[in-house]
Amino acid sequence: MKKHILILTAAVMLFSGTSIGQITLTKGDMPQQNDTVRISVGINPGIIDLSETGENHTWDYSGLIPFQQRIDTFVSVSETPAGLLFMFTSDFAVNMAGTFSFPGTGISQPYLYFKSTSSAYKNTGFAFTMDNFPIPAPFSNSDILYQFPLTYPHTDSSASGVDMNLPGTGYLLVDRHRHNTVDGWGTLTTPYGTFDVIRIKSEVTEYDSVYLESQGTGIGLPYSYTEYKWLGNNQKVPLLLVRDIAEGAVVEYPDSIRNSLGVNEKQNIVTKLAIYPNPVKSTATLRFNLKQKSTVVFTAVDLSGKEIWQSPQQEMVSGFHEITLDALQMNLNPGTCLLQVTANNRTSTIKLVFLP
């Protein structure tokens, strides 16, 4: 009789959705070619304590508020401008134009490339076009994002990067080191739902250097950051990703359509929002289109959501506009901020990075 009761109890727990143990991730939980995921992007509003983790832990982040959305599509390598060099090392690529923007530089169509095997999920490199010429940058050693089977308390490390001359263009160097630790498991709640997850903490140190002959300029940036990813079975991408950098934390998670964010340009007044150059040392140009005459105000907030600068309101006619942004006049310190353009109480947001 006791045996039957135990079996019945286990069955009730299983079908009620209650977590009865940690999960394990394998290749089958990773994205595949032609997968499409809608991602909400926000900032840490103070409800995420990244130190909270452990066994059978509950993370309730249902109060997250996104400021924009994008669509990530995992496309065939052959569909990308630099695909030939990645045909035998990668399974698919993701167009990152919704994440990285380089207006005014001649750089466009940024792609990240990935390989999924029974033992690991890897970033194999990246590519972009410059003045419509494809520039592939395959890693000499792949950046290993996950080793399989992935479960608590797994740890691993990898070193990756690229060191290459760009004939007639310049020079490119990326040196990246990643240390992964699965430091917890349990249940995660976001505005998208509640899921059984494991959490992986990735500590990354990186040095990037690029010199562009066409621009006559170069830049070298050493930096480090920590990524926290909550992963679930059959979810393709992290159910929550928090990238903790010196200036704050950026939050991403799969989500349903949030029309209030102005993702649909038919509903938004501010369109074609871009900043160049970005990153910038002193002044940058903000370019955007107004679909109608509007009362406009510009606001800069840091990655914790704190307002650090705001312009006076001004009346602007419909059409394209260019505004010069000066870090000194805006009293902005080096780092990353979010620039918001609000027209007739509808807001569009773009990321801006000021260099020291």
C-alpha cells in the first residue's frame, strides 16, 4: 500500500509541473537552422540579485520590463555574405544587426556563427561587410558556450579568438577567455512564464583591437564581464540572460509580442533610429525619422535605469533629423548608457557607448 501511495505522489508531482530534480541539457536543447525567437531586451530594475543561486532555487523575475524587442533568426551559413569560409565549421548564423549598429562606418550585416555537436555548443566566429565587401573572422579556437551534458555543478574553460590582417582594410584582433560554472538549478519565472532551469555563470575576459585603414583610426579595448544564463529543456536560447558589465546589467529573455514597445514601426512615431560613430569618444550624431510633427525630448539613462541627462522639450516637424550629442555637455562618464527619444509620449531607445 505504501508503495502505491509513493508512486501516486510522484505522478502527481510530475503532472502538476513541480520540479522534482535538476535538468540536464544536451545538443537537442540548442537552436537549429531556421529557428526564430522573439527576444525582449531590458535593464536590471533592481529586482535581480545575481548572487542568489543554489540547488532547487526559485528565481522570480516576473516584474521585468523590456524597453525593446528583436527577432533572432538562425539562418543557413550559405545565406550570409561571408558564408563560404564557415561552411565546414558552422551549422548556422544569426544576424546581429538588431544588437550591433555601425552607421556611418561602412560596416553592416554583422553575423555570429555557431556549431552544435554532441559534446559542445560553440561560437565559431563572426563576419561583417565593409563597403559591401565581406570580412570573415573565423576563430582559431571556438568560444565554447556550453559543454554537454550540461548539468549542476559542471565547470569548464576555453580560450578563443582571431588574429588577422585585413588586406587593404586594416587589422583585427580578438582574444577571449571564458570560464563556465553551472552554479544552480531550480525554477525561473519571467514575464514569459515559469520553467525548470539550470543557471550557468560565465566569466569572460577579452581584448579587442581593430584598425581601419579607410578611417585612419584604430582602437584597443580590454574588458571583462560576467554572463548569467538560465537554460531550460527544448528552449533553444537562454530563458534569461544577464550580462553584467562595469556600467550595469543588460537583460534579455524570450518573450511574446509587446506592442507597447513600438517594435511595429507602423505604431511608432520615431523610426530609423541610429547613432554614429558608436562607440564614440566625444561627440556623436543621432539620426532618426519622425512620422509626424511631435513634441520631442531626449533622455539618457544608465544601465540601472537611473536618469543621467535630459534635454528640454522641443517641437520638431516630421521627416529626418540629425542631433549632435556631446558627452561633456551631457555630463556623461565613459561607459554604456541608453538614449531614449520620446515623441508625443512614445519612446524609442538605442544603446550608446562613450569611450574614455
